[in-house]
Amino acid sequence: MFKRSPANKQLDMFDSPSIIEGLPSRASNIYHDDNHWHNQFRKLVVYQISEDIFAPIYCQDNGCPNYPIRILVGMMILKEGAGISDEMLFENCQFNLLYRSALGLLHASDSIPAQSTYYKFRQQVKEYRACS
């Protein structure tokens, strides 16, 4: 079932506002630099993705809500842009703070999609594009 995701996730009162607390100041400065690639990617690419154009690939009245499409598309763009394998993409999205930030996964509690969700989304987009 299609469900539009919020553009910016509200902070949980028990969650840290940043997953990088405790890093040295130089690393923290890079992480928070608005001009660094991961912050630019999140603001200019991920947050600008219109999820509505993907609504036709989802059932409107059945099933559980989709994983945020912005993140799935962002992952696809990062993978192609970096020229990395799916395995490396998932590893980076799980453990690399800059990849997580680029996708808008700014809290330690934010989870990445299951690989099956990612592959199913790619397959649905491919099938939809072939039919149109």
C-alpha cells in the first residue's frame, strides 16, 4: 500500500539528535558542514524526490505501507553514482555515517530497508516502466 513518508522525521524525545556524539571535533565539523556532499545530497536529492510518482506501483487499499520511497531511490542513486555493488551499498547504509546522513537516517534507531524490500521496489519500477 502506498503511503507518503514525511519529508523530515520528528525527533523522539528519548533519541539523540545526532548519531555522532562523541566523535572528535574535526569529524563532527565535517559531519555538520552544510556544504559537505552528504548534507547536499540529502537536501538537494533525497528530500526533493516526489514519492507521488511511484504511487501507481503500489496497491492503494491492501498491504502494509511502503518503506519511504525517498530513501529507496536515494539508495539507488548512491549505488550507481559510487559504482558499488548491492552488498557494499547495504554495508555503507548500515555502518557509514555519511551514507546514512545522505539518506536522512540521522538517528541510531533509523533502520535501512530489508534487502528484499529494496529489490522488490527496483523490480516494481522496472515492470511499471516496461508497461508504460
